[in-house]
Amino acid sequence: MNQLWRKQIRAVIRLEMKKTFFAKRGLWIYLLALAPVALFTAHTLVEIHFRGVRHEMSQKTARPLTEQDFSSIHDGMTRDDVVKLLGAPPVSRTGARRVQTGPHSFDQNQFEVMRYSNGRSELIVNLEKGAVTGIGINSGASLGQDTYIFAGVFQFFYLRLAIFFGCLGIFMNLFRGEMLDKSLHFYLLAPVRREVLLVGKYLAALLAATVIFTTSVALQLTALLSLYDSNIIATYLYQDHGWSQIIAYLGITILACVGYGSIFLAAGLFFRNPIIPAAFVLIWEAANPVLPSLLKQFSVIYYLRSLCPVNIPVDPGMPPLLALLISDAEPISAYVAILGLLAVSVAILVGSMSRVRRLEINYTTD
């Protein structure tokens, strides 16, 4: 009998795969999954452009400049002092700023912005009335900073929104979509146990969601790393635990699909209107940082956050709500997080099986 069930599950998966991957109403899921890819690709292209600008400026300087040259500039120096140390600026912009000097009187302050570059960093010198009033150094993107940017996008957008709503669109329609299309009775009239049908549909949707979202993660990382040369990439991968981080992100993505998929599959079986359970789950997941310890364990994001390989530092000036969202989850081991999420998902699927056994279709009401 088990062999028959396995064959039936494979048959259901084959039938569902085409509908899941190529459904017209699911095109928005691909756009949602690819949005971070577009973000990191744009980041890479912009940084490549500015690298070219910095390199071009460095070619126009009177002599090669160093970071030590940049550090020798300070507030209060005159323009002539700066030019004596660094040479004529390759890029300069002048103008006038209107300044109020009295109740009804105004004056024009002449200002100048001079830019220098050593090919890697850019020095920006602000002058007013011929004196330095401000200095800024732009070193461009670094892989260390970009790993934090990726971690932030992954935790706030990808897990909480992209995968969440993507799984909502994929798994919620496994049964509810068939009811709306008035085609579910074809499955229910077939000589297949309903539990087998549920497992087959769930595995097909899980495979589709996993392929879509892990491919997006791989493309995001590829776009991010393509900005750097092979030596920096090799150092990150083999010395700075880059491979372990990449594997962790892919694994977390798969677990997110497992967890949210089971929830939305059950929601499609128990509720006629998917907006109500989706809104409740979204609020519950967002409120996880302030929930009691016991209730936290009944959310997917609790386990996923515990597995994230990069902790985002909290800036003292950050808004309290955002600081709360990125505050570190209560420490639990990776094994407990993985097994806990799988246990929650299995429990939800078992409850869904009891529901699908009693499922009756009345298309006039459903």
C-alpha cells in the first residue's frame, strides 16, 4: 500500500507542478522574488559607475594621492592650503548661498565643493569664503558593509514579505483555488486517499516555492559578489565563513517555505476568505519580538531569525519600532530551531489531513 501511495503522490506532484510554475495568477510571485535581485543588481551597477568616476578623477590629479594626504586636510584651512597639499582639484563646483544677516538684510556667501580621489576613496572638501568648513570621505562599497545590507534585506523584506506573500499565493490556492475554479471534485472523485492528495499538493507547492526563492537568493548573492575581484571573494568564501553564510541563507529560505507553506495550506482548507488568516498571521509574525517566550514558539519567524548567520547592529539613533524588529532573537541552538519549525509544520499538516478527510464541496457556497 505504501508503494501505491508513493506512486500516487508522484502523480499528483507531476499534475500540480505545471499549474504551480506556470499559473498566470502566480506571475506576481516571480516579480516579488526577483525584486531583491533587481535591487542588488542596481547597487552593483551604481557602484561600478562611481568607481569609474573615482578612477577618472584620480587620473586628473597632479600626483597620486594617499589616505594620509586626505587625513592632512582639516577644518579652517584655506583653499590655498588645500591646493598646496593636494594640488588643483580635478572636480570643483562653486556657487553662492543666501544667508540672512539681519531682520531685513541678506548676504551672499560664496561656497565651493572640491573633490579629490586616489582611485579607491573620494575626498569632498566644502569651503565657504575660501575656508574649509567640512570634510567628507566616501570609500565606496565594501564587502563587509554589503553583507550587513544583504542580511537586512533578507530579514526584513525577503523573509517577512517576499516569501510570506509568495507562499500565501502558492499554498493558499492549492485547495481554495481549485474550489474557486470548480475543479477540485476531479481530484476527490479519483481513487486516491485525501491524505495522499494533500501530501502530493503540498510537496509540489513546496518544490516550486523552494526553486523560486532559493534561485532568487543565489542570484542576489551573485549580483552582490560580482562587484568585487576574485581575491576579495575568495577571502570571504574561505576565510570569513562565506560558504557557511550562503548555505545558511539557502537553508533558511527552504525552512521558510516549509513553515509558511503549511500554514497557508491549512488556511486554504479552513477559511473561505484568505485575507482574514493572512492578515492575522502577518500581524502575529510582526508582533513576535514582544510576545511572551511561550507564544513566540508558535511563529515561523522566531525559528528563522534564530538561524540567520549575520546579526544586524542596532544604531542608538534608530527608531524604537525598527530597533525592536532587528533586536536579536532569544538564543536557541540551530538544531532546536530546525526541529521546532519542522514540528510546528508537521502538526499543522496533520490537522489539515483531518480537515481534508471531512471536506465536502458545494460550489454554490464555496
